[in-house]
Amino acid sequence: MRSLTRLTGLDRIQASKRVPALQVAKTAIAAVGAWLLAGWLIPGPLPVFAAVAALLVVQPSVNQSFAKALERSAGVVIGVAVASAISLVLGPQSWVILLAIVVAMLVAWLLRMTSTTSNQVAISAMLVLALGASTPEYALDRILETLIGAAFGLLINAVILPPVLVAPAQRDTAMLGNEIAASLERLADAIEQPQTPASLTELLIKARLLRPMAGAAENSIADGLESLTFNPRKSRHHEELVECQELLDRFRPIVTQLTGMTRAVAEHWEPTLAEEPQAIAIAEQLRRAAHDTRILIPNEPGEPQSFILEPPALTAPLVVSAPKGGSWVLIGSLIEDLRRIHEGLTGEA
């Protein structure tokens, strides 16, 4: 199905997943409501500007809706002003519409507006001259109409179940923690068991995937915080995002240390490594660190505990004697990184 989509070029216009049905419903309600309200308050031409403004303003978050409302309003005000001024000077000629588009884009460029606002300036100037008169009353009505549509769209998005993107942040943070625990256990197995070059390369690749997972969690938390800006439901969910951020701050140094430990093992692994008593002790500490990492991950509401909650296990001191073989450099580096992981898990870092 995906290959057929690429052959037909539909992948350029299709999203990876559908927009939520609630978002579609809110957009439709905002457009219809803005049309009816503006038509009732401002009798005259069809309230196209109000409906378009409402369509553009309803965004995935209230904060984005507020920003889009500002962009739409500013673009319409400037575009209508440019169109009215040009029409008053040059008269109602067809070529004036083309000139108004060029002048509107130039004005937006001079004002250093965003690309979205610049396009809105040009579109508004074109619509004013193409659909209606050029009188000051008509221009003022279109500005008021746009403000009504933008305000109504913002109100609908804020009142009807405003989106709260907390669940993705919690999910990505938990996925990162679980993968850190799995990587710690894989590293422990690699120290104790025979390895091939291919298995060591696979071990390192999986460890390096932790960095993009941490980046994804950070982006999800940022999206969650944005979804709570100007959101009436902010007070109930802000603390949850703060907890996700604090957990991510503890995981990030562990990702760095774990990646370094995995790289050291992949580059300096020797068949005699498992014969070192210190290596066996390090492997045991890595498994304890995996246990303690999973303790930090909060379970979702109503989800059964996947492990028995116990006190942190990475507390016993690791007594190290001189290694018997030639792996003393590797063992020394693993012990130092393990100490830093311990500090991150216990909050001592």
C-alpha cells in the first residue's frame, strides 16, 4: 500500500495519520458559527472572511490558535488597507488587483512578516478588490468580519475539549526509560557471554538509538507545554509534564554514560573479559541499574505493575581488585561510567 501511494504521488498530500475527528468537528463548527454570527452582525456581502478566519484559527493547540488568530488578523488589516489605498488612487480596474497583490507582498516583506502572514496580506488584498467594493465602509466591514471569525474560532478551540498533549510526553519518556533498562541488561549480557563482531555492532547501534529517543521525548514534552498555554485545563496537567521533564533530565546523562560504556565494550571486548571477577560484578551492577531505572518510570493510570516495587538495588558498594588480564582499562572506564549512572538514578548528580 505504501509503495503504491509513493508511485501515485499521494504521499506528498497524505499525512501519516488522520487528523482527530474532534479537530475536524471543531473546525466545521467554528466555520459555520463564524459565518452565521458575522452575517447577523454585519449585513451585506457573504461573510467569506469570517469563515476563512475561523477555518485557519482552529489549530491543534489553543496557543497555536492564538498565534494563528494574530497572523490572520494582522494580514487582513494590512491587506485590506493596501487594497483600499490602491483602489482609491487608481480606480476599479482589473489590472489593479494584480498590482495590489505585488504591493501587498512588498509591504509584508518590508515589515518583516512571517511567510504565513505575508501570504495572508496578499490574499486579503486580492479578495477585497475581486469580491467587493473599495469604499472605506466595505474595508472596515471586512476587517471586523475577520476579527469576528478569528475570535470565534479561538473560542471554539478553547471551549470544546481543548487538546492536552500530556499522554505523548508520558509515553515517550516511559519508552526511553524502558529502553535504557533494556540496554543496560544487554550490556550486562555482552560482558558475561561470548560475542561476535556482528553482535557487538548491533549492541552499539541499539545504544545509539537512545539519543533520538531522548530527543523525541523532549519534543513531546515541549508540545505538551505548548498545548497547555492559554488552556483552561492547564492546572490539572501541568504537574504531569513537570514530572516528565524531571525524569528526562535524569535520563539524559545516563544515556550519555550508557552509550560510552557500550562503545567501550564493543571496541575493547576480549574473550577473557568474562573471566574477570570485576567484570562479573559490573554486569550485576548493570542489571541492578536496569531495575532501578524501571522503578523511576511511573505506570499509567489503571495499568498493573509490571514488576515488584522494591527499594533501589544499586546501593551496595562495588569492591574492585586488580584485574587479572589485560582488560583493566576497559574495566576502569566501566566502573567510572557506572558510578555516574548510579548518581543519576539516585539523584545525587
